[in-house]
Amino acid sequence: MESISTAFGPSGIGLLLVKGVPGYPEARQRLLPLGTRFAQLPEQVRLQYEHTASKYGVGWSHGKEMFKGVPDLLKASYKANPQYNVPTNDKSMMEKFPQYSYPNIWPRELPELEQAFMSLGQLMVNVGLRVALHCDAYVASKLPVYKPRTLHNIIKESRTTKARLLNYFPQSTSTAEREWCGWHNDHGALTALTTAMYINEDGKQVPSPDTRAGLAVAPRHSQQQLKVNIPVDHIAYQIGECAQILSGGLLKATPHMVRGPAVSRSSNGVHRSTFAVFMQPQVYTNLNLPAHDTINAATALEANPWVPPLAGRYKTGYDFNDFTQKTFAAYYSRDGAADN
């Protein structure tokens, strides 16, 4: 429980690294190059896998998110549910919650993507379930009213988990040292991340072109920005805002961003590929604060000025869908967009 407190508690930096997962390095190596390979396919091919009916919740998505009021063209992603190719057969759910409920779609031009995506995604969720059990034990030790296995059961029972195979495009002089992805909190329950892979236009892996580039987090008690270096054989886990609410603030969501590299000869033509798995509650899951808590207690020590305050996006009685809609509205009305 000490490691959970250090990583996710009110004074933590917001990341927990898990090492020694059998098969993980190989699964990561199989999947990440495929993100850049898909991004390099002809545009007319990529556009076939945009899925407007799901609000781009499955398939290819590029330029559909906003950054400072304009389409974000610096990154793109291939999205899918990593656990269920068909999350539901309920057509009414597809109509009401299209971003979560539509079946996955996979590109004919890259047939190996499906197995590589699903295998790594399921592995990261399975490890996440074990992380969630430790989080539950930590919260229960501090909060007797906390229901055992709350976070674990939310992840285990959910059919809304979403994963993104992300490709960040090479920087140009007009975007030098700009944020590849703006500051945000993940709004789900738990997020799993791989370390990034840098790939040139020839499809070869290369070192990071800038040691300052990549993932950065902001500890809860300050506005300091910390560059994160995830070892290749480690999976990183971040707490999302649903877990912060349900734990009464004992678990704190992780403010984070991705910084682009300075333009140089070594960064020319270099893509960044990574994989993120967002473990989310079912859409109708009630997000109830612990019995004695208020939203003010659950959001104490929020010091990051770049993230819309949680207290302004949550109300008692909200379910996950309510909270999601309020959160997306807050991000899209500010300078940036949520990452999931």
C-alpha cells in the first residue's frame, strides 16, 4: 500500500510503474510500429477508417480534437475497445452512446493490427486489475465506508474500456517545441501507458530526438512540471478522475501533457508512437462520493491551473456519462482538448 500512496496519494507524482510482466516487451514491440505505419498510409486509405457514426470512438481519428480553438493536427490515433470487438448488440446503446458501443473496425491494409492491439490492450487491463486491487486496499485502510473492490469491479465489469494507438507527427519549424498534447487529466478510472517509441520515415526505430520531449506530469501539491521517463519494459499507470471521486480524493488524478521536440536535424521526419488504455466505468455507473465526503474534500490540493477544476465538472448524482459530457464540454471550451 505504501507504493500506492507514493504514486497516487495526495502528495504523489501520479504514476505507478509495473515491471516484470511476462510477454509485455514483445507485445509492445509488435504494436507500436504499426501506429506509424498506418499513419503513413495514403490519406484515401486512412479516411476509409474514420467512423463518424461512433463520433470517432473507433477507427482512425486525425484533426477531430481541438487545440486552442483549432483542429489538433499534431497527433492522430487508431481507437478500439481492446477487450471486446463487439461491446454490445443493443442498438439503443449504440444510438445513445456511440463512442463506447460501436463494434471495432480494423484495416484490411494492416491485418496484423487487430491481434497486436487486442493482445497488448488485454495484457495492460489484466495488470491494471491487480493495480486496482491495491488501490482499493489503500483507500479502504483510510476510509472504512469505502466499499471493497470498488475500482477493481468497475474495471472488471466494464465494456467501455477504450485504447488508443497514438501517432505524433514530426514537428516542423512552425510547431517547434509546441505541446504535442495539452495539459489534462484522464477522466476515467485508471489509465495504462507504454513508453513511447520514436520511428523515422523509413520505419526504423531511433532514439528520442530531444531529451526534454515526451510525457510530463504535474504533482498535485505544486505547479512543477516533471519529465517522465518510463523504462521500455515497464507499464505506467495513472489514476483518473472517476477514481478520485469514488475515493473521496485519497487517490488523485494525474495532470499530464506531452511536449514536442525542438526542431533539429535529428528530429526531422521522426514520429512518436505510443499506446494508452483508458479503463472506464460503464456509462450508467453512479459516481458517488464516500458517505462523509464533499466534492471540496475530494478535490483538495488541486493546484494545476491548466486543467479545468473537477469541482466545476461534477455534481452529486452524476453517472459516468453525465461526468464525461460535462468534462468534454469544459475541455473543448478551453485551450485544449481531453486526450480520451
